[in-house]
Amino acid sequence: MNVESAFQELRIVDNFYQTSSFYPMPIVIIGTQSEGGQTNLGPYSLCFPYYIAGKGYYAMALLARNSSNTARNILRTGKASINFIPDKRRYMKQAVALGYPGDSTEEKMKNCIFTLEAGLSQKEHPDLSLPHIVKEAFQVFECTWMRELDGASSDTVQETYPGPYHDFNGITCEFGAHFILRIDHILMKPLYRSAIVNGVKSRLFPRMPVDYGYRDNTSFWISRFIRPYSEKIPKGKGTEVSTVYYAANRVDPRVTFTEDACAKLVSVPRVFLKPALQACVDWAVENGIQTITDSDMDIIRDKRAKEK
């Protein structure tokens, strides 16, 4: 019995994420430093988390034309800021204007509406000249290019790139480049930082725009921000330990929890979880412990029982 499919195939072509699919992406402004020392801003959507755990550091992946100001500046200086701008129509218009290829840094920045200020990296290293960050952003990642990965340390600015090419870092094809950017600092406006630390509610999400790409040679398609909603995690699906683990390892960078330790906190009501985790961290810091294990949890439990 032949049943007609609900789908039809679409040919995969260059820039398939824009031309052969509907694919939501972030909108960020990448800050780099030009050869003359001026901060250059360029809009990007192909910028995603890359190393997220287990490496001892964290990183983003940025895809760019290797002839762009952004790519050339990263190849030369190894530094970049990732600026997340809020969903405001005039910011989106400015982002599109900054993305026009061929303009020099001086030309594109002459009438730019964004305000620049020194980031934390610049304040930590006043002897260096680093790209500034966008004051209007709600969060900023200050980054360093990991040029040692994939043998990209010898990549330099050239007029053309005949190859050979790297697989995932540096110059990856005749026209493209990938940059693995280690996150040195995450900077955030106080309202949103407080939301993450103390508990996010839908009204506290920053206004984040979504880009759907360049589809018809005349426009960039962008979605306006809509307040998000939450769906509760189903009970009995094995997610409780992972939820505690996620929360526990965000309390204090000096102290981590094992999964076995977190398993002993799954019965703690959510409203009391944060204070319980903080008490565990305080005990660990007081006793010089960097990783809390299940046996440590037994000690903490016995201590609390005696205090009661």
C-alpha cells in the first residue's frame, strides 16, 4: 500500500540554513579591533556554543567570511567580543547596515548608533589595546581565539586563501573561516544577572531577536521578541538529578557537586533547594573541599541533624 508522504524534498544548496530551510539563529554584534586600533562592529548569526562542559574552559564557534573585517581582525589580534543586542527596531536596522560587505571600519563606524566602552578584559590589561564592548547590549562574551586548535596558529591575513584548509578552526575553505573563541568573561546587565542568580521568570528574560536569514535578495527576516513560557519537567522521567546537578554547579565557581551528591537532594522541595545548596557550599568552603561527593553529603546531613 503506497501512502503519500507529507513531505517533499528540497535541493540542498550553498547557505542551506537560509536558502533550503527555515532556521532560527541569534543576532549578535562581534567586536574586533582594526589594524588602526579602532573597534570594528559586525553582525553575525552563525555564532553558537561549542565547548560547554568538561574541558576546563568554555568556548563559542563563530563562522565568518575570511575576507571580512571581523575575520581579518581575529586572525591578527586573536580577540573578539560577542555583544547580544536587544530587540529594538533601530538596533536591527543598524545591525543590517553594519553587515554590508566591503566597507572599511572607518566607513561603517562613522554613523554607528551603538555606544562603546572598555570591557573587563581591557580593565584587567590596561597595557593592551582590546576591542571595546557595546553598552546597549544586555550581555557580552569577551573572547580569545584558540588559534592552537586544528593547527591554525600559522593562519595570517591574506588577500586570497588557496589552501590547504583546516577542518574546524581558522581558514576552513576558499571563502570561509571558523573561529573557536574561548570565553574569558561573561558580562551582563544587573537586572538579568540577578534573574539568573535568583531565579528567572518570564518577565525577566531580555528581549532577544531571532534571525531567519537572507532569503529574497532584498531583506533580512527577523522575528520580534515574545515573552517565553515554561513547561514543567515530567515527574518520574529521571530528570530530577540533572536538574539539581545543573543548579548545584552554578552556586559558587569554587565548589562543584558530583551527580551522586546531587541525588541526595532530589527530595528537597524546589523552594528550599537553593538555600540547601548554599549551605553545602558554605560547608565545603569552610572545610577546604572543592568537590562535594555523596559521602560529604552524609557528613553535612549528620551535622545538620546534630544542630537540630
